[in-house]
Amino acid sequence: MPRIAFQKPKKIEWEALTDRYGRLEAEPFEKGYALTVGNSLRRTLLAIIPGAAATWVKIEGVKDQLAHIAGVQEDTVTVLLNVKKLSVHLPEGQPITVRLTVKGAREVTGADIEAGAAGIKVLNPDLHLATIEKGANLTMEIGMRVGRGYVAADKHPADTIPSGAIPLDAAFSPIQRVNYTVESSRLGKVIDYEKLVIEIWTNGAITPDEALARGSALLREHFTFLARARSPAEEAEEVAEDFLRSALLKNLEELSLPARALNALLNADMTIVADLVQKTEADLEKVKNLGHKSLDEIKVVLAGLGLSLGMRIDPNILAGRGGVR
């Protein structure tokens, strides 16, 4: 069965990229495939990328979330909700228990647990945890581990919650938000393509570009199991076809043509190499402002691409790209 050419993105660029936010543009996609790729990446990024979170808390003098913490202005439920918002990075990836002990009239924040936790990095140290009244103190232990997605408090493995601890709902994903949009795109004169714009927000434990690379790799691994193994001959044929397609879809501006020859071709409604190679020498001799010297230069440039004038192109090579002229 003949292989029908399928457009893959040629331009993939990060329009904005920081430690916690990235905006990527990729184009062109075949109609409908920017949506397919964008939705797959969003679901993968939000559910599969692992991260660390607090899974349990022990508070001195408190047996459950209904008991009051002496000397703390907030109720226990509010303190637990604040602890759940902690964003942390565990370099070793192993479960860790951190201890927090604070005295006096003051605000307790995420920064108060950094000193006592070897290897842990609190990514939101300004996060408010509690407010201690004068003469009081707050002592707690917080268990943290690496996981994926969202795990309810009653769904943690039993052996991971110590006796006397209050289990917490855990949002492990370091990906806070993912948006994608699909816009119109064009390739040469063909405008029926799509551009994918994807935005990624993280908590700082992973950068957006690293998250996208991991998500893409996970998707590729899953689809690899479904792909039929190809013979060396089939792979060689595809490489040759891709090379030919790439050469034929080049814009004429990308070629090393003299300005006079290039302008003459563009004015004759030829914009990509495929438009040019399907012309014969007789056709080009009729083009205004294109002399014999320019014609010779054109043939030399095409020869460098392994092409020549008067070619007959298999329609499958350019299928889905506006057809053959």
C-alpha cells in the first residue's frame, strides 16, 4: 500500500520559559492533530509527572483534626489545609519526615521547616501555616514522599502512615496548570494547517521544558507498543521519502539563488521547490526576466538537492499539502 505523506511540525519554539512557566508554539500540524497532541500532553502532564507532597502530620498535643491546637489562632483543620499546600522537592526521591518547632508570638511559614530537613527544598517558603500566640509553641512532624496525581487521605498505603498521625490528601503533581489552544497555520501557500500553543505552570520542582520532555517520552513509550515493527528496507524507504519531501517543500527563499532569478520565479507564482522542479526548461524560458545564465544557476542549485527540472512527482509525496501543481 502506498504511504501517504503526513505533515509533522517544523517549528517548535519556547516563546516564554522560566523555572515555573513556559509557553510553547509548534506548527504546522495536519488538521485536527494539534488538538490530538495538545489534549494528550495535557492529560499526561497533569496525571503522570511525579512530584512530592505531605502525606501525614503529627501535631504535639493533638490526636485528630477536631482537637484544638493550644496557643494557635487557627483551628486544626485550617492548619492541615495550609500544610497540604506545601510545595517541596525531594532530591533523593525517598520518603522523609521533617520536624517543625516554633515558639513565641509569631507567624509560622514554610521556611520554618527547611533547616530541620536534610536534602529537602521548600519551594513556597512564604506559605502561611499558622499563627502562634505569645508564650505558646507549636511542634509537629510532617511526612513527605514522592507520588503521582492526587491521592485521598484514606487511600495511602497503610504502612506509610505512622501511628498517631493524621493522614492528608496529597496532590503530588508538580504541574499546577496546563492550557492549550489551537490556531490557524500555513506552510507555503497552503493555509489549512494548525498551530499548537501550550502553556505549562509548575511549582518549581521541575521546569516546564523538562516536564514537556518527560510527558512526551511517556506518550512515545506507550505508542511504541502499538506500532508495528518495520524492516530495514521500509525504514530506509521512509528516510529517503522524508528527505525528498523536505527538499520539495523548501521555500525558494531558502535556496542560494541570485536575487534576480528568485524574484523572477516568485513573480511567476512559484514559491516552493516543488513548484519549480515540475517546470521544464522550456517553461522557464518563458518566465519574464529569467535569462539563460539564471536558468543555469537554477539547475546547479537543484542538482545540489538531488533534484532537476521536469520532474514528475508522485502525488503521495505531497498529499495533504495542497496537491501537485
